[in-house]
Amino acid sequence: MFVLYKLRTSGHNMYINFWYPVCTAAELTGDKPLQVKILGMQFVAFRDSAGIPHVLSDTCIHRGGSLSRGKIKGDCVECPYHGWQFAGNGRCELIPSEGDAKPPARAKVDAYPTEERYGLVFAFLGDLPESERPELYEIEEYDAAGWRPSEAIILNVNCYYERSVENGLDPVHNQFVHPAQGFPPMHKETFRAWDEKWGTRFEAYFGDPVLENTVLAKDRNVTGELKAGSWFHGPNVLVTSIFVNAESNLVQYLFEAPVDANHTRIYFINMRNFMLDPAMDEKVMEVNLRITSEDIGILESLYPVRTPANRTQELMTSSDEIVVRYRDWLSEWEKNGWRIDQHAMQQAEGDIAYAIPSPARRETGNWVLEPVPLIAAT
Ligand code: FES
Ligand SMILES: [Fe+2]
């Protein structure tokens, strides 16, 4: 059986109105602003004097300075060109050349809601009011007793983010890309999938396999029990849960920042409920990184780099069901009017500075930068 999925307008899909990882908490020191590229756009991240992280559009609305090349002054970031100072809420607090005059109402840049969790800083890149926002993914076991988190590690991958997410949603590749894991071959009868609030989840069942000489061989005493599963939350969060045996569970969280159409920065956090001794951290991460590098080897060589825009350019089978579901969700988010119009962006490259619209744009007008062009909601 072959699965057809709906026609999309182009292969290049990035969405506003989700939470994106910006940097690690440690990268955001108190003394320097940080420049971060996400969704093809530049942002500046900094901490105020209370240590609260802020993420602003990087383009100074005076005459285009890059705020991230400036300095932190008290609770503001100072533009390196003429010293205008912007607070964490995006308001310009000081225009040095104007003396004590209050900056005009139009002197503001977009500022995005932030959250610091799991050793990472996240920003909500969009304009939805709080009550309508997709939530930041909650790692339920993060602070739970009996679980140990890894420190977040950063993977800079030369691939398009959608390819990376789809790779995690593909149960069949394991047998070929990760032979040392020893999962038995998967086919459509061995997994089931269901939708959740912001994505789809699948669980793969292995019946009663004999797994000799593999990492899974130890302590197998179950029949037909869940052994692994993956799910996505929004366009850029991918979770994989692997039961090494009936009780021992590894859960891998990938928070993905689409940098641009060819690059993805992935923040990887591993949770485990066994081998809890901190001395095992390194070994666990070594295994994770070996598996991840096997995936990256494939991802960086996929062609086309972006997923094709229409179904005739791939041949999907029923085992690609979750990938197809992911693309259906992307189409839904496009219908919401959340998809960035990359063609319009590319045409304006170097001529127009856009900003991802922030929630404040729903409250006030009079913004200097144009909002990023979006595919109209349908
Ligand atoms: S361009 Fe930023 S202060 Fe002039
Ligand atoms: Fe993989």
C-alpha cells in the first residue's frame, strides 16, 4: 500500500508561533549579548541585571545596526552604532544623541517571550497571545525521582530541520542505519500511531524477539511489550523513547532550531532511569553520540536537501505513515497562517529587514520593521 499526501506549495517550510531553542543557559553569560540565527532570521539574546534572559529582533530600528554586536548596559542591550539602548521588552530607553528626551513610541524592536528550562533558553517566536500558544514541550521526567538528565549537547548539522525530524519518525531506518542497536526489522504491523495535541506519536512493538549479542539482549523478559517509540511536538521537537529492557528506559529529546534552509542546530538532552551513577554519564553520551552520528551521516547526504513539495517526487510506503502525518501537521500550521513565505524573503534579501512579529504587535501598532511575509491563512 502506498500513501499519498497533500500537495504543498514548496519544499521549504518554517513556522512562526512555536517555541524554539535559542542557546544553552551557560552560553548566555551576563556580560555579552549573543547573536543567534533561527528561521533564517537574526536575534539578539542577553540577560538583564536580574539574570532574566531576553530575546529580541537583532536589527536596530534606527539605521540597521546589529544589536548583538553591541554591549549589555544594565537591563538593556546597546546598539554598537549610535548607542541606542533597548530593554528586554524591546522598548528603546535611551537615544544618547537626544539627551534626556524620551524616545518616541516608534522606537521599539520585537521582543519574544522566553523560558529557561532544561539548561536551555527558549523563545516563543511569534505573535500569539499566551492563551493561544502551543506550549513549550514539557520533559515530564526531568525533575522526577529515579531519572537522570544529561547536560544538553549541541549538534550543528548541515541539513534541513524537517529531514532530521522525519528521520526520528521513521522506524524502519533503525535496522539499516543503527545495526548495532539490534532492533528487529520493523514493518507496518509492528507499530501503531495516534495524534496528540501538537503532533503524532508512534509506538513500535516487537512481539517476542530473540536478541542475542546486542545491547537489547540483557534482561529481556517481556512479550509483546512496548520497546520503543517516537513523537513530535510542533515542527521542531522530536522525542525518542527506547526501552533497553522492560524497565530500563532512555528518552532522547531533540529541540531543533532551524537555522536556515541548509543548517540545523539541535539541542540534545538524554534522560535515563537506569545507570544513574553520574560516572556513567560519559558512557551514555558516547553511545548516544555514536547513534546520532550515524543519523547525521545519512541526513547530510539526503537529496534534495529540503523535502520535495509534492508527492510525485517521492515514493512513500505505509511504513512512512508518521512522516506523512508530520507533513499533514505542517500543512495545518500553514493553514493557520504561520508559515514563512521563503520565496518572498529570498526576493527581498539584502533589501528589507523583516522581524518575526512578537505578541506586542497584537497590542500596539507603529512598528518600524515589516513583519516577516507569511503564507496567508486559509
Ligand atoms: S543603528 Fe542602532 S543606534 Fe543607530
Ligand atoms: Fe536514527
